[in-house]
Amino acid sequence: MTPAALGLALFGGALSGLALPHAYIWLMAIPQASAALPPPLAGGDGTSAPNCVPARNALALVAVSELCGIGLAVASAGLAWLLRDASGGLPLLAVWLVVMHAGALLAAVDVAVRRLPTPVISAAALAVGVMLAGQAATTGQAHTLVAAALAAAALGGLYLALVLVAGSGMGLGDVRLAALLGTALGTTGWPAVFLGGLLPFVLAVPEALARRALRRAHSIAFGPYMVGGALVAAAVNS
């Protein structure tokens, strides 16, 4: 792992971690998100607990931001180490750092309100697209960009098919996230695309069985499993 890769991972992770709680609070304040908040997570006065607690204590928000900054910096450095032998260099690492950082925010919101915010996915997709297009333009090798686009279409199409299946519990947010993850996985190779598409369903089995046994009505937040599966697939196939 080069000093540049380590520096990018640590700085990017720390910066994203510090901003993560603030972005989470902002997203939770959006009416569409608040309306989707499951009853068990709502406050006793009808407000959402995640939205009202940080506002009462700025010191707690600072502490949480610092903890997130440290945690995401360490996780990003770990990802850089796992991808140290992957082809693509810094551009590929930057792509996966964007996926990890955006995925952490998406997972937090999805767990709270069963929603994957489109602005976060769109911003991450734009960043990933710009980095891959820049790499293709500077190296003259467009095959990585083509593979990423094909993988995005493959995973996005798979999840779109699941959305159209009655009772699947999937939504268009899952389709958008699948396309983003497919783009990143396509840069690693088709074995990673296959594994990244399969792992979320495997990882979600214990929670699905537990919810069925406990007769929990709320659907599974599938976003965290999608992001986790993609990161594991990238690390295994790097």
C-alpha cells in the first residue's frame, strides 16, 4: 500500500465520517423520510428519535462525528490494504472509498426508515462515473468503463426484475443502489459482480428467519446487505 493510497483512505474516511451524522440528520428531516419512519423508532411525542436527539445536545453530535470520523478512517485504511494488489491503482481505490462512504450513510438511513435516498446514490454514481471516465481518458483503456457499465446494467436489471415481482419487498432505491454497486464491481471483474449480487441475499437470511419467527411486520433493510456484500466481493476478488 503506497503512502498516497493510505493518505487518500485516511483523509477521505475521516472527512466522510465527520460529515456522516450531519448528513444523516439532514436526510431524516426530509418529510418523505420522516413519513416512512416505522412506529417503533418514533419518539413518544410523535417526532422521530434520530432527528430530535442530536438537536438537543450539540456536544453529543460533535462526539458522534468524531467517533464516525475515526471509525470510517480506520475502515477506509483497511479497505485500501485489502485492495493493495488490485489493478487500477488510486482511481479504483477512490471508487471503492466512495462506495463505502456513501454506503455507510445509505445503510444508516435504510435501517431507520427503510429508504435509500436518491440524492446520495446519484452523487455517488456521478463521482464514480467521473473517476472511471477520467481513468479511461488518461490511460486510453476503455474496457474498464465498458465492463462497469455492463455490470451496472446487469445488477440494476436483476433488482428491477425483483421489484416487478409481487411481494419481493424491493423498491426503486434498491435498483439504483444495485446499479451503483454493479458499476464498482465491474471494475474488479465479473466474478466479483456475481459474488456481489449473491452475497446480500445470503447475508440477509438470518434476519429474515428471525423476523419470521418473531412475526415482525416491517420489511428488511436490504441496503446494508447490498453494500456489505459488494465490499466483501471486492476484497475477495482483488
